[in-house]
Amino acid sequence: MPIFEVNGRQYEVDEDGFLQDPSIWNEEVAKDFATTEGVTELTDKHWKVIHYLRNYYLQFGIAPMIRKLCKETGFKLNEIYELFPSGPAKGACKLAGLPKPTGCV
Amino acid sequence: MSETVPKPDELVQIDYRPPVRDWMHTPVQFRRGTFCYAAAPKNLKYLEMPNPRDWQPMDEDWKLPENWREIILEGMRERLEKFRSFRLFMDICVRCGACADKCHFYIGSGDPKNMPVLRAELLRSVYRRYFTLAGRLAPKLAGARDLTVDVLKEWFYYFYQCTECRRCSVFCPYGIDTAEVTMLARELLNLVGCNINWAIEPVANCFRTGNHLGVQPHGFKDSIEFAVDELEDLTGVRVEVPIMKKGAEVLFIMPSADYFASPHYYTLLGYLLLFHHVGLDYTVSAYASEGGNFGLFTSHEMIKRLNDKMYREARRLKVKYLIGGECGHMWRVIHQYMDTMNGPADFLEVPVSPVTGTRFEHAASTKMIHICEFTADLIRHGKLKLDPSRNDHWKVTFHDSCNPARAMGLLEEPRYILRNVARHFYEMPENTIREQTFCCGSGSGLGTDENLEMRLRGGLPRANAVKYVRDRFGVNLLTCICAIDKATLPPLLDYWVPGVEVAGVHELVGNALVMEGEKPRTTDLRGQPLASIQPPEVTHA
């Protein structure tokens, strides 16, 4: 299992660099993982997306529909890409400590 | 888009010269960007599949069971007895080469082992060595070779570089179903735990929560309710979507990506408007919440189990028949395997459209019709009120998704629908559509990001055909009827043919449907403003 090391901390991640154990997530984890996603500073906009994803995940065990994420955070899909260059599933979910969705997505 | 992927003008420089040494002596190289990651042990454990462990294809040691060779050979022997087609496909190929340049992966990579004939030869050579007299006595003369770890690695690399699209089979004078060769090779690889996560995790999730994505029942309900609310915002019409309603006439099953991803989601909106428009008595299910059958990429056993799940739910809910959504691979299972694998669905009724009275005799055994069949029939009988000018902002072409096209012959219905719901429809060149359609390059579980370079290579022929209609007619929308297409064609087109979007056929149906009691529509289902009030001339090519 790959280990991601940053700021003196170690995280078990999958091959794509997603946190293996979503339950250990906290805001510090999001900051640490931001470095891998080309996000230099986490602004209020970033946190809005991250916290929305995180709360949805805690309730439903998975990421929300992309359309729902956009509507409920008020960001258009291209704005989410501006915030998280790898996009909602691969970028934002990674910072929020969610597992990567699989299937026809 | 990954930084490691070369630029389009570099990637398109494809070297078709074969390697200097003959194929048996050209070892496989696991180059990043051209293979998929191994299945995570937790998923194999969940499915009680063999040899769960941490490993990756680029590792030197694949942590195979000690007797892996015996397991594979015994697996081959068993399957040669069980499937007459398998032995036939191993024996009858005359290496005429008709298939060689028909594979999108060969066209896009230039690697001779992506010629379907040679891909199958990777397995045939081992078959000859252990299961034919000539191969046992004179392996070199018979084109036979020993099964070694290197051969196994080669199998993994190339049988997970085939999307089971069956374009090559269209051209085989013997009718060899090359997808079945890949399916059997993968089934053998699965016996020793050599499988890919993008195929196995969806299968595990499907049994765990009902769908590939792992959406649980309350999440399913939440997503459907969100769609209902949004439809009301967009159209002013509130539709009802019964979940697990016993005694409904129809159980509707869609791919889970339709209630999760974009642009799939807009297709879901289209389905919901359509059903409301004709007052269909239907239900969806959080248990049978997946049309996709990734068993097709895993093993026959898994195909059967996943297919059974849908019918079990139909029986439990006491529906009359099923309608399936814009799903790709499931239709191969329904049309070509289910009848002998699971047996006819005798406990259901032959589908009859409650709106038109059409009896769908071709589904007399499976009791499941494709949503495009249902919709085309409605249009044919004048049962839909349509305003195709609402799709005037789109210049549309249609990508025949491999399995609906080649495995069930669904060629006319989607086109018939599109010509009725949109006014600018253009076909791609004829050797790239219908039964000769080119794959998206990401089917059969290969649509994952670590495999992006190979997907872009495999998708090149399709993208090239899209480029033709974009440049010639100004096409800006590629429609399709498969969830993998909807997920993987957008990045493919962004890379090769920027400016062309991807949508499901029923998204355009939803745009065009004039609903009773609707408010004046100013946007399409994506929330984009409609083209104009004054519709321009109709153009069809």
C-alpha cells in the first residue's frame, strides 16, 4: 500500500493517492492533500465544497451527484474545476477524504 | 487530464512497424498510462474470489499461488469441455488477418498484439501446447508455447487492452467472437487473482449496495428526489418517481451513473419526463439500481448472478416486464446470454406498451425492452408531443454504442428518435457507425484514469470520425446510449476534437417533450438558454 508523506505526516493512500481510511479525515488532511492537487491556498470557496462533500459522505457513504454538488454549493461545474483542477470526483473528493467512485463514471 | 499523457500531435505519431523479433520473443512492458490497476483485496474478499492480495501489474512478483499453472490449465480444460464455442474459436482461426486492422486499439497503438488475431493467438498458443496432439509433440511447428509467468503477464496486459466491443468479429469470415476469447482469458486470469479494480469494485459494490457506485438506498432516494425537484424548477412540472412500488406495471432499470454523474444525469431527467408524459405505471428500485453488468468483464458466473439480481427484483415487485435504460454492456447479456444462462423469465409477461398496445415479441423470452424501443414506438404512434426546435442549439451526431448496436441490433430506433426530437442530425462516415461502430476505447472496465493513454489511443478512430462531422457540418453534440460512453467520451473528445459535447438520446427527448402544464421553457435540461424563438431550416444529412 503506497504511503503519502507530507509535513512530517504519513497517510496510507491508494494508487491514485486517495486516503485509504476516510474516517481519519480532518481539515489538516485536506490541507496536506491539497499539495498533490495543485491547490496552493484553500479559500472559503474550497472549504464550502469540501465541507459539503464531507457532510454528504457522512450521511450517505458516497459522494453526491455532481449536479447536486453544483446546485447546493452554488458553483458551476467549470468553477469547481477552477477550484480543483482535477475536477469534483478526483480533486475535490480527494481533499475531502472520500473514496474515488468507480463504474461508468 | 494527466500530465503524463503526450500531446495529441505526438500521440498521433503511431509506429505501425512490427518489432524486430517475432512476437513470442517480444516481452510485454507495463508502461504507465497503458494498463489498469489491480483489484483491491477487499473487493476480491467481498466476492470470495481467489488470491486477494496487495499487488500491481508493474511489480516484478505478482504473488501468484504456487500451483498457478495447474489452476489455469485445469481452468482451460474445464472451459473447453463446457463451452464448445471456446474450443471452436481456438481451432478454426486461419489467421487470414481480416480482423487485424479493425481493432481501435491496434489502429491507435500500432502494437501488433492488439491485432485481434494475435491477441487471441496469445491464448491459442497455450491451448495448442497443452490440448492438441501436434502442439504436445512438436510445439514449435504447431505454433505452441509453454505457459510461463511472462505469458500470463502478457495475457493480463493485452486481454485488459480489449474492450470486448466485437468490431473485429463483424469482419471475421468464420464469425469468431473475439470478445468471448477475451472473456474466457479474463475468466482464467481471475482464477489466480489477476484482475483489475475498475471491473471488480463495481461488481463488489453491485452486490453490496445494488449498484456499481456503492450508492445506498437512502442515497438513491436522495438523488432521485433531487432530480424531481430540479425538473420542477426547469419545467414547472412535478413528476412522480415511485421507488420499489409493488404491483407497478414496469420495473425501469438504468445504469447507476445516470443518477450520479454528468452528463448522464440529464438523460435521467429525460427518462422521468417521458414516463410522466405518457403516464407510465412504473417503478425504480434501490436494489436493482444498476443496469450495467460488469460480470461480462469478469466471469460467466458473475454475469449470471448480476443478471439474476434484476429479475429477482422484478419478481418480488410483481411487475409485468422491464424497461432498461441507456446502458451498454447489459444488452449483450440480456440478448445473447440470459436465455441459456439464467433461463427465460417465465414469471413475467411479454412487454406490451400500455400507450400504443405494441407487443414487443422479440422480448418474449427476456421480458425486457430497451428504452429506445419504447420511445421510438411512442413516436411512431404519434403519442409524444415534441418540439424539436428546443434542440436547435445542438448539431447532433450519433455514436452507436457497441453492445446495443452489435449485440442487439439497435440501429434504427435511436436514429428515428433523434430525427424526431432534433432538427440537425448528421451521420459519421458509414464504416464508423451502425454494426461497424468504433468503440469509445474505454469499455469493459478499462475506463479508468491510470489507463488514459491507452484509452485515448483506442478512442482515436471514433474521435477521428467525430472530427469529420464537426469540421464538415459543425456538429457540436455526440449522442450515445451507454453510460461508459457518457463518462469516457467527454475527455476523449476534449483531447482529440475540442468543442463537441456528449449527451444521451433521452436528454434530447426530454428537451423536446412538451409537457402538459409546463411553464415556457427558456433553457434546456442543462440549464443552457435555448437557441432561438424563430427556428431555422431543418437540415438532415
